[in-house]
Amino acid sequence: MPAPRKYPNELRERAQRMVAESMSEDPSLTLNGAVKRIGPRVGVVPDTLRGWVKQAAIDAGQRPGVTTAEASRVRELEREVKELKRANEILLAASSFFARELDPRLPW
């Protein structure tokens, strides 16, 4: 079970929206400037907010990178591979055990 999130989703969405609005109102404002301005207002560390904004841009297809859905799918597949490898090791050990039981002369 994953740990509970430190920040509620509503806060994340609001902070991301505020950064986008700040950058659209002031075209000379960079992402770093916007998150440094908005982060303290909403009680979020600027680096955390910057990560949220970048990931939201990736998820929206505005920026290259691994989307949240893709990362989730990769984690799920890695868990499945780990479980399958574990099951395979158990089956190999069981087959070796039963082969020895049937014929003790076998070298395994």
C-alpha cells in the first residue's frame, strides 16, 4: 500500500493552474520564477511544484517524457515479472526435488 500523499490533489491542481496563469499573464516569467513566486503562497516547496508542472506538461503531451500512466504500467509489469521469476524458481526447485525422489542416482 503506497504512503498517503503529503499534498491533496486539489492543492496540486490549484498550484499548477496558478503557475500556468502567472506565466500566461507575464510572458517574461520563466517556470523557475513562477514556481518560486507561487510555491510559498500555496505552501509548497518550489522544487516540488516545478516537478508537478513538468509532469502535467508531459501527461498533456506538451513535453517529451514518460507519462504517469506509462510509469504506472512499467511498475506494474516489473512487479509481475518479479512474481513470475519467483514462481519459476519455486517450480524449478520443486521439479528438482521430485526428480531426486524418483531417481536418487540423478546428479541434481
